[in-house]
Amino acid sequence: MIRTLLVAASLLAAAPALAHSVTATPDEAITASFDIIETSIVTKGENAIFSTRVRGEAGKDKPDATGKFEGSSVFAYVWPTSLDSGDIGFDSGQGIVALAVTFHPDFDDAAYGGTNRHVWHPHWVVLGEDPACPAGLKVHDIPEGTTPKVPPTWPNVPLLIDSPDYPTSFTGDEVAVSIPLEFIGAIADASFDGVTAGLKVNANLHAPLLCVDNVFKVASGDLSLPGKVTPAE
């Protein structure tokens, strides 16, 4: 499945644009707040709006606090895209670029030392394959002693993760993030998918530091990035 995403991201980035969202059939076996019904990215004025609708109340379910960083959990609404990591302020060609709205009650990873463990908040993440992770996917580590290119709002953690302060809202069954196009102009030609997932911090704090632990649902069913960005109607 993960290899499918890597191949699809490169192929669909060059495919002709067919503007549409990604819809999914409800599944009673999935927790309602993570059961994706539709996911989309639209441009509206000077912004790109990332949104996902679920069968239940978006954002209702959060991971339990453990009282420590190591071994703690993260819940996330994720939009994997065909963007290049260079489009979001990292070195180019580093992996799968995704926007993620996350909640993790045991640690802060806001920009400039701020706090965010108490709220759902957005991140850019760069993902890659790793068989050491239960779902075969991780947030890319930054090896000790290296100094890769990072965006200004990188939260000073050893991961390819960014913590921009984009407006994020939860309204009934929908989670939405508004991002100025001046920061991600390449999104207009991008492909995307929708995922809900749980991640976990390594209990030993070694690489991989942050694994995708459990995929709750993939909107397309196969991570093929079938969505295309379109202007809002």
C-alpha cells in the first residue's frame, strides 16, 4: 500500500487535472469521528482550503494522555499530496508531503517554543517508508549531526515537520484548514487523498521517532491520490 502511494504521487503529479474531491462509503466498523465520507482541497480567493467530512463529529475522539513523551500517541486527519518537500520549505525530494491536523496531549511541538498539546493543530509532515513502523510509514527523522533545510516555523525537533499557524476549524462533521496560496502556490496542480490515522512516539526515543501506528481509513481505499484541486464553486 505504501509503495502504491509513492508511485502514485509521482505519476499523478504529471497527470492532466481532473478537478474533484474524494468520496468514500461509510463504514460502521470505523470510529465515526474518523470514518471519512469526503475529502477535498479547493482554492478560494487567496487561500487553499483543505477539508474532510466524517460520518460522526470531527475532532471528538482524542488520544488518552500518558504523562510522558516516549510511547505517547497522536491522532491525525491527513491529506497526503503530490507536492514536493521543497514546496513547503524543506530540501527537495525528501518523501511524501502531507498536511496533518493532529492532537497529542503529552507534548508540545508548536513553532517558536509555543504550546499546542491542548488543541487540534496543523502540521506539514514529510513521510517515508519504514518497515520498523506498524503501518510501514514514518515521519522522516533528521539524523543527529545533520542540518537539512527547514522552514522558519520548524519546531526544533529531529523530524521533517513544520508547525505553521494556519486557521483550523472543526464544525460538526468537518475539519478544515485554510492556507494562503502565497505559501503553497504549487497546490493548484496537486493531487491528494484523505487519511485518518494514529501515530506513536518511539518508546525508546530512537529513529524512527514517530511512526504511523494505525491507519483508520483511507478515502480512496488504496492511497492512489485521486483527488484534484479545484476552485471553490
